[in-house]
Amino acid sequence: MTDAECVLRFSERSSYQDAVGELLAHVSRTLDIFDTDLTGTGLAHSQRVAQLSDALAADARASVRMALHDPSALQHHMPRLWDLCSAQSHRIQIRQTPLQLRHLSETFMLTAGGYALIRTHSAHWRGKFVRGDATESAGYAGRFAELWDACSCCISTTKLGL
């Protein structure tokens, strides 16, 4: 693949959400998500929930980690996705970022296969979709690891919080 084929730039919500669908088709082993609240991702739509469910079913060792500034939208306004998180709670982990990191505005999703979907600012739809380039997405993987370690608050997907 040439560099032009590896990186797709977008500036509209629909293009971003289309890229989310393509990224989900390439989930291998892990999917890491850093977002403010998931509302703009389109992950709550039935088609995307089905894609994520299929990706988890295809690999018994696949897992999803989400680091969110505010998980309340997921918990209260995304019933399909929340149900999947509950059903797959042993494979989907959700953490809330600490207050001192809530100023971070760049959002991204990463797969182990070198796919990365990056929005330069959560309030805008500009960004890029890196297709299968582990070198290009490696910096974001390191950033996610640091964010994940900084998040101490785990969000329980059970009714009792167990």
C-alpha cells in the first residue's frame, strides 16, 4: 500500500462514521477507544453494535478497552451498546479519565493490526484513518497505554456494580 492508500483524511461526520465501520471490520485481538463520550462515533447504531459483536465472536481472545471522559451517554442513551458491554463484560473494559485529563480533546480508536482512526478535536470531524500501518499508529498506542494507566475508575456494566 502506498502512503496515500494507508491514510484517508476526512472532515465530515458521515465520513468519520463510515471509517468507524471499516475500522470495526479490521478488529484483530484488541480495540482501544479514547473518546469524550462516544456520542459522535456511531457505535450505538445496531449495525455497529453487530459488527463489534461479530468481531468479538470471531476471536475468543479479542478485547475492547474504552477510556471515556464521560461514560453517562453510554450508560443511559446507548442501550444496544451498553447491553453488549454487559454481556461481554469479561472482554470489554470501560474506564473514566481522571479530571486532570479531561482537557484532552483528540479522540482515537486503534486496532492491533495497525488501524487507527483519529479526530484532531472532539468538537470537529476533521481527522484521518490509518489503514494497516503499525508504524503510523504506534504513537497512539503508546498514548492510549498511558491514558489507560492513568484511569483508575472502572465502570461496572452490572446493575449492582459488581
